[in-house]
Amino acid sequence: MNAAALVVAIGFAAMGLAALVRPAFIWAPFGVAPTTPESRSEVRAVYGGFGLAIAALLVLTDGSDTLRDGALVAVAVSLFGMAAGRLVSALVEPRTLLRSPGFFLVLEVGLAALTLAAR
């Protein structure tokens, strides 16, 4: 497996596992605590299930150039989409970029670029 794709897969797997085991850990940097079973379920589904699915996609499509290319583009577009959402939010509330959302914006753009480089 390409080293760049492996780094991205490990990142998504780590996020996914953390969300499944400790949902509060995922939202803590944003000052939010999932205090109800429903909110913890949402964290486990969106961050946990999605993270592990993306990691599996990157690993399982590694043997096929065509599938791998499509998977890498889809993951990069997803990451760029998250970053774009943060930029839109920053237009409405500029101070958000001074905190955790700014860090994650940079991380998402970096991982998206790394994912495209893995192609």
C-alpha cells in the first residue's frame, strides 16, 4: 500500500475507533459533550462508522488501480468538502478558525492533498 494512503487510512481508523469507544473524545475539542444515548449513537455512527468504512475502503481497494484511484478521489473530495464547510462557517463566525476548527481545517486540507498525492 502506498505510504500516503496508509497514513490517511490510519487516521480515519483512529478517528473511527476513538468515536466508537469514547464518543465524548471526538466532540471535546469543540466544547460539546454527547450527554444522551442518542448523541453518543450519532458520534459512533458518523465519526466511528464513517471513519472505519473509509479506512477499510482505502485498504481493500489497494489491489486494484481503478478502484484505488476512485476511492482516493472520493476520500479527497470528502475531506475537501469538510474543509469547505469550515470555511463557510468561518465567513459567518470568523473567530472559529482560531480554535480547534482552524486546526481541523488545515488537517483536512493536508490529508486531502496527501490522498490525491497517493494516486
